[in-house]
Amino acid sequence: MLRSMYAGVSGLKAHQQQMDVIGNNIANVNTTGFKGSRVTFKEMLSQTINGASSPQGDRGGTNPKQIGLGVQLGSIDKNMGQGSLQSTGKETDVAIQGNGFFIVNDGNQNLYTRAGNMSFDEEGFLVNSATGNRVQGWVANEDGTITETNLDSLEDISLDQSMDASATTEASYTDNLNPTIDELTLTDESDTFEISDGTNTDNINVSLTKGENENEWDFTLNADSSDTEFANTTNNSINGTITLNASGEIEKIVDESGAVLVDSTTSDNIIVNQVGTGTNTEIVLPGYGEHINTATLFEGANSGDIASAQTNNKQTISSSIYDSLGVEHNLTFDILKNGPNEWLVQEDNIEVSGASPSGTGWFGGSDHTITFTDEGRMKSGQTVTLQMNPDGGAANDQEITFDFSQFTQYEGDMTADLDQADGYSQGELKDFTINDSGTIVGSFDNGYNKTLAQMGVAEFANPEGLNKKGETMYSISNNSGYPKVGPAGSGGKGFISSSKLEMSNVDLAEQFTKMITSQRGFQANSKVITTSDEMLQGLVNIKR
């Protein structure tokens, strides 16, 4: 028989196999994550009729005489190039932009795929929606941290549907404290105080107005009773002036007669000739050098009632904190200017709704002092710990560390405020997002977000060497190498795009062109067979 006939048969078979691959490519032109393949041919063994001869003397050498025995399939190569991304609007649809594969488990082994059409099953596991294979990754701890992201720690991904309450342990504060005094006002509910001579009492009303000079304020004390009489006056009211230095410290207090009551060498009080129709007493004044924000401005002798003032060198800060049961408490405290480059948080000024101080006080029995350098930067008092006992059965002796290290002290707006605080109430999952690293972040109805899980991505040294397992899944082969597993975007792995799917990378124009060449090749090989048959027929006819 003619060799050409068998060569033609091999050509038919090879082009038929090529057409099978082309047909599969075209059939999967709309398959999510599908990677097309191509066929290459190689020549079969050649029959050597005469071998090559080397040159001999004056004769040149001759080349070998070989007749090819046909064609066979050389390789079927996968085209692992990136397919176009299609936006779907479905939050569980994901695509890898770059190298890598999603990891899924069919119950027996890990498989790898570029198809990111995912959904949750009735047990709450994230699965490939076409196969039901569970998506592999790493589930976060209760505090939202993921400690290991390697092959050995892969697990089925499920989302925690609720967030346990967490007690506040840290609160940090930031921005500026203004050292410049522009305003002096009476503190809330302290514009009236009581005086007494031991028998008779009267209420003294206080008012403050800005004086003519810088850092100077005029005051008026007015008694309710017309029978109360102040020294150096003939009526029931008295005026005076308080002078502060630029830091808010008291330099001088004088009454309306010009008498110096307080300065660096004098420490007198305001004398009350009689209280109502009673006897004499006095109103106690603060001392020289006391800061206006922390001083007792006017104090009724024998009564304990006081009137005090504040400057705009005071900042009130409020924030929400949580106990171990997730109960919200409102925390409020003032930061007061207490001298040059010095500020104070007073224990008795702290208010926490639904809680009381534990031990000897909120700060352990003492006020907290914050100091700055002469360049406005934090010097000391960066942190302090508040201790509280919440009401309602929550854990007692809860400690919250206040971090003031980000405060500055410059002239300008008073902007000091809470930066952030940890802790939250219990919450239920209402939504989630998937970022470009494959991290699934849950949004809970308590207003907080928490990392829930992270998808794993596998990369191979030779992804074309993977075995196709059907359903757009791949498994490891002897020539693919072992998977290098990690988060998306790490170690050369691609990033994840959410609400998108990777389309098939099959190029129809290319496939149709190859279909034409394959058809022509098949036709040509069939012609070789018929021609060889005709030649054999002619040989048979010689006998006739």
C-alpha cells in the first residue's frame, strides 16, 4: 500500500482533533472564566531510505533520503490569557484581574477556577454557584483579625451573621488646644451662690462683662435682699475688676472703690457688713496666680456655695463608650487651661452616664495634667486610664486608656476632639463588601464594620499545565507545579474585582479562521487518500 494513503489518514485524524478543539472553544464562547485551547501538529516518524554520506576525496557528501509517515497531534495548549471583565452588579460575583485562581473544594480535593460566580448555600457557606464547590479562604477571628493566610490554614468560608458586643478599652483624641484667652464666662449654673452669717442667708447674683483692657473683666455682685450691705458701698451690690495674665492666671482683683483685694502681695476678701438684717461675713476670693478655669471665683463663707468662671481655654469633649454587655454610655469631660503650657482634666468634672468611678476615682483619685513644650508639642500626660463600674450587670473595673498624644497647642481654633474609640454594641449583619484583596467586610446594624473572611488565591509556575476537570475547574498535574497560596495582590497574584465576572477569552474571529484552515486541511488530506486509491486502481488494471 502507498505510504501517502496512511499519511492522508493521519492528516484526517489530526485535523479532526483540531476541529474538536475549535468546536469546544466556540461552544464555550460565553462560559464564565473559560480559557480557550489551540492545537499544534508535529510530523510523525520518517522512514530513511538512504542515510547521509560524508564527503570522500573529491566527491561531496549526500543528504539523507527520508519519507515522512504522516502527521500527529503535537500539543493542545491552553490560552490562560486574561478575559474581559463584565459588570454584573451582584456582590458575590468576583473576578481576578491578573494571575491566579480561586480555590474551591469538592469535598475530596481542592480545585482551581477563574469562574467567580459565587453565592451562599443554605448552610451559609460561600460556594461556586455552578458546581456547589465551597470557596476556600480564611475566616476572621471574633475581633476581625486573620492570623494566617497560607495553604495549610485554608477552610470553607462562611460569614458570621452577628457581632458580639465589645467593651471600650481605648479612646484617642486629636487636634488643637488654643492657649489664647478671648472670652470669660460664668460656668453653667454657677451665676448665683449663697452667703450666710450663721443665722441669716442671702443669694448673691454674679455677672461678668469684658473690661476695657485686654484680659480684664468687670464683675458685679448683687444681693437678693435689699438689707444686705457690702463694705465700701451703701447698697446691696458691689462692682469690681478681675485682671488676668495672658495665660489665664489671676494678677489682680480690685473693688469699685479702687481698693486692691488680690495681687502678688495682697490677699483680702470682699466684706459684707451685714447679711439681710444679720451680722457681718465675707465673700472669699481666689488667690494670686490661680488659673481662672480651675479657681473658685467667689465663695460664700460658712456656706460652701461658690461661683466660678471659665475662659474659651476650655474644651468639652463627648463620646460614646461601651461596657462588656454592649451598653452605650455617654462620656463627657472638660480640658481646662491650668497655666502656661499646662492643661487639666479634673476627676470631679468627668461624667459617664449609667456608670460610677471604680476604686478611688475615675483616674485613681487625682486630676490628670497635660503639658506642652514652648513649641506647642506634647510634653507629658500623653495617656491616662479611666476606671469605671457600669450599671446593669456589666463587668466592673472597666479600664479605658485615653490617648492625648496627638494634641497640639497653637493659637487658632479650639478643635480638640475624639479621634476614635473602640468598643461597640451587639450587631446583626446587614450587608458586606469584597475589596481588591478578597477581604469580605461585613456591615452590621450597630454601625460598625468588621472583617469576616478573606478569599484565597492560588498561583502556579505553569498554569497551562493544570488538568481540566470540567465545569471550568482545574486540578494539579505533574507539570503545573504546586500552588502558591495567599491573599489577592500578594506575591504577583492578581487583584479581585467585585460585582464582576471574567468572560471567556475565546476570540471568535480567530476560531473561525482556524476552522477554515482546518476544513481545508481535512479536505486536502481526503484528496490524498482518493488520489492514492486511484493510483492503486491503475496498478490493479495493469493485469487486465
